[in-house]
Amino acid sequence: MQSVIEAPSLPDGLIFDERYQDCLTSLNYAEARNRIEEVETAYEETYDWVFDRQLGFYDWLEDKHPSNMYWIRGKPGSGKSTLMKFIMHHSLTCKLLERYHKSSWVIAGYFFHDRGTVVQKSAQGFLQELLYQLLRQRKGLFPSIYPQLLRLDETRNLKGPKGLAEAWTIGELKESLLRIVSKSTSDMNVCLFVDALDEHDGNHQDLLSILSRLTQLTNNPFFRLRLCLAGRPENVFKDAFHTLPGFSIHDFTTDGIRLYAEGRMRTEVKGEFTDEGAEQLSGLIGDIVKMADGIFLWVRLVVDELVEGLCEGDSAEELRELLSTIPTEVEDLYTRAIRRTRRISLLTLTKQREEAYIMFQIAIHARQSFSIYLFLAATLFLTTGRRTYPDLQRLSLDQMERRLNSRSAGLLDAPGRPISQDQPVHFIHQTVKEFMVTGKGGRLISENLSGKPQDSANTLILRYIINVLAHFNPHPFDSVVFSSEHMFAIDNFRYYAHKIEFDEGKRVSAHLEPAMLLGTDSEQHHILLRMISHIDKDHGREWEDTLANMQDRLQSRLLVFYVVCHLPLSLTQCVLSCKADVSEEISGLLLKSALFYTVVNHSPEASRTLQALLESGIGANLSQRAFYELESNVEHHLSIAETQSLLNNRILELWAELRAETHRVTNAPEASN
């Protein structure tokens, strides 16, 4: 039954449908649902126990418990996310909810994901995804927030994808959810699964406040809510949820672990076991169950290692001996995985360890996940130096996944089935990322390099990006079609360039300029033009004309590029190397552009670039007439900058010195006469 909502007058027919679709588009981030898809599906019947009536979850779904919240807690790696996905998609969940109330239920979910993007781990991403799922499944709820959509349309651009995606604030999302629930005058039933609360990237108290507010909305008799939560039992959640019904998952996974371990190992064995062999295997599985202490992740990694032995023909006794050497703590198991010597040649092992170092550096420090193809492409370039990688392009997706698994000791994965080249690479679990970030993991992967020096992670990623950019195939400006690899490079260049120049104090030009010199003048022109036009979209045509007039003048193009990208260290070095050859026209253009970006962007990076340009002495190329023309052109921006204090004292001092110097140099001959 659709809800009947109190609302202002609404547009009819096609216009209403169009506005409804606009609203959905503005809320829709497909990546917010990626984590649920990436979580492994439960192995056979490993989680059927959750619907045992003695556990209490069955009765909770039927509303036989006064609390509308349920808390599933567990040790890291105990299988909480897999269980939540299992429950969310199980047919019995819906049947039990309908016993609570016969009207249809909206079953929605959000799994926080620390290794993902902002929308996958923030309170705003959670609320936006919740609102999207409610409206997508219940179109009749849209009229209650229609007035809000009109207000957004008046103040922001809601017509383009970018405007839509950035339209909502967290306050507006809260208000919309409140309006939907409070205005509903017919049955509205929602069952919400929220996983990995501990991976929320923000103040946990703020998240708890949002969850509490959701449960209080049931004051409306037409609104019913079942809110199932899962996460590690951190103190902040133990304090908040100590009175809620729930359970610790690791207390109930013994049978599931046995089923998984036995199923995996029997699947890998070719041929039938002898009676004695089957008995020995059963004993080995029993040992695995005892050592696991309820941690599914530990079992997965251990079974992977034992299966490798099975495939090599190891006997049950040899496997038992191997199991006895495996540590029971997950972090120690990660250490073992990284250090373990596989059955390959020393030369291959050395190469694979270097690849592993690169892989882990990217996985730890990349601002967004790489697709499996980009991940392997970057690793190949950074370890071999080859500018193209035809061998990778010939690999099947299964082979790519195997390569990722073998190099990373099984600690990295591209989850999701069926796998595609666009599948993002993540650590297999949050505990692996924590292990790597805290330092111990970082020291482990570095010790395999035998003292070989390595660039920082930001430099490694930027080197790969520059290599991709250097392989642009020049096209007419309006007809270029970028590959996903090129789009990734264009979108991420300035982020990593700023990391290197502002955080590490190193010049981007040390990597960019050698790559540029490998191309023809035409290729150099197109590469820099694509980048400049992407960064400064409002003036793309103007920059195209400007760069077209710089034929055979790579240094002049690079000066423009460094100003547009706000790279002061590279800019200074470039000015010093070619200052005498920079024309008065180019000098004026650079100063004008740097001042414009400082005022318009209000960014410290642009301000530092302007200061570097003034300190480099490039203004000495200006005559008094040229300087006065420059000042008249930027008079408006100078006025804004002074009014809003956008220019620091050093810049104002340098500008005044430039004014005095151009006046002195121009009048010097007259004074001597």
C-alpha cells in the first residue's frame, strides 16, 4: 500500500515523474552499495544457526521483543559482515517481518567501509543511501520532500550529474527523513541493516545520535522500524548498546567453521580419500576449529595455505605439522603470510616481493581504490620501468586475480562476482589495513627489498600517472575519448602532485619533464593542454589558443602548466632554468594567472605559487608599460584580495618591489641624461 502524504500542490504526470527521477539521481551513489556486493556470500549453511529461536533474533524480527534495535558484535574477522549480508537477503527475514506486520517491508542496508570512499564510510553517505533506498522502493514517499527539492533547485544546480551528486547536506538529509516518517499517514515498515559501525569515519557519538533519532521516529503509529546493527564491541558501542538484545557471533561459529574448512579442503583434493586419509583429514579439521577461536578470517587464510600443500601432494601428517607452525593471532598470521617463502625460484621470489611492496604502498596510501587493472598496471610499470604492459592486457580476469593474490600473500583482493577489470582492490579485511598502517606491516614489506631504496607512496603513484599521461594519443580537442586509465590519471594528477610538493617538499618536475621530453612537440602540446583544460574548465578554450602560440617552446608551456596546477617548487626551478628566454608577454600572463587563481580559488596552494613566481624574479622581464597594463588588468582582483586579506604580507611586499623595480628600470636612462 502506498503512503498518503500531506503535501503542497504537486506537478502532474510526466513532470512529477521527472522531478522524482531528478531526486533519485541526486541521492544515488552506486558505490554506497558496492560494499554489500563485495562481502563474501555465506558458505553453504554456515549461518543457518542465526534463525534458531533460542538465539532470540527470530523473535526480534517478529516483534516479540520491546526493543526495535538488535546488536550483533564480534571479534575482528569473525564474519559479521557475511552474516549481515546473509540475513539481509534471506527469504525467512521477510517472512518473519510480515508476521510482525503484514504490510510490505522496505529492507535496506548500509555497510560502513573504512577502505572505501567518503560516501562509503561517513554519516552523510549513510543517510543519503538510506533516503535513496526508501524513495526508490516507495515512490509514494516523494511528495513529502518535494518542497525541499524545490528549494535545492532554487539555490543550486540540479541539472547536471555533478550538481545533483553534491546537492544534499547532512542537515537536509536528516530533515527529509524526518518529514518522510512524520508525514506518513499509512503503514510504513522499514528493516535496516547497518554493518561495521566501528569503520565509520567520524565521531561515533554523532553516529549514535543519528541511530537513536531514527528509533525515536516510531512515535508515529504508522511507522515501524527494525534496526539491526553490527560491529566490533568497542567501548563507545558497548556503553550505548549494553541493554539491547543481541549476541557475540564468535560464540556460534564453530559448526560453520568446520563446514567451511571441510568443504574447501575436500573440494581441492582430487580423487577419493582412503579411510585412513579421511580420518586424518577429519582430525586436522578438528584442530583448525579449536585453533580458530571463532575467527573466520583466520580459518580462510590457514585453509588457503593448507590447500596449497594439498595441491602439492602433502600428506595429512605433513599438513598437521604445517598447521602446528601457524600462529593463532591474526596479526602474527599476516606476518607469516608476508614472510613465507613460496615454492618458486629465488629470482621470481625477489621480483614478487618488490611487486608486493608497491602493491601495499598503493593500497595503504591511495586516496581512492584502484581497479584491479590499474593496480596491476601501476605495479608492473613501477617494478619494470616498461612504459606499456601488453602482457597484462593479455591476461584473463582470473589470471589478474591470481596475480594479485600471489603477490600480496592473499592479503589483497578485488571482491565481487563476476570480477571485472573495474573491480576495486582492497585489503581483505580492516584488520589487515590496520596492521599495515600501524608500522609493523610496513617494516615487514620493506625488509624484503634488501635495502633497495624506494620512493614515497605518493611519488610512486605520481610516476605511474605521469607515465599514463605521457602516452596520450593526440586527438582534436573536441573528439578525444579517454580510456579509464587516462581518466584516472587526469583526475588524480593534481592531488598527488600537491602531496609531493606541499607535504614532501619535492619537485614534480623531476618526474614530469623527463617524460615530456620523450614525446614529440605535438604530443607535449596535447598532453599539457588536456591537463590544463581539465583543471581550469572555465578557460579551456583560452588556454588552447595560448598554448597553440607556443610552438616548439616546451619550457613556456610548462611554466603555464605549473601555474595552473599550483606547483611552486617546479615553477621556481623552471623559471630559473629559462628566465632569460621568457618573453614579456609570457611573464605578464603567468603573473596575471597566478593572481587570478589566488583570488578566485582562495587556496593556499595558489597563493604559494604566486609568491614563488614573484620571488623567482620573472617580473624583471616586464617593462613599466607592461607592468601597468598588468595592474590595470588585475586591478579588480587586487582590490578583492586586499579587501579579503587573500594576499600575505610577503606577496604584497614583493608586488610593491616589482612595481618600484619596473619604474626604476624604465626611468634609469632618463635619470642618467
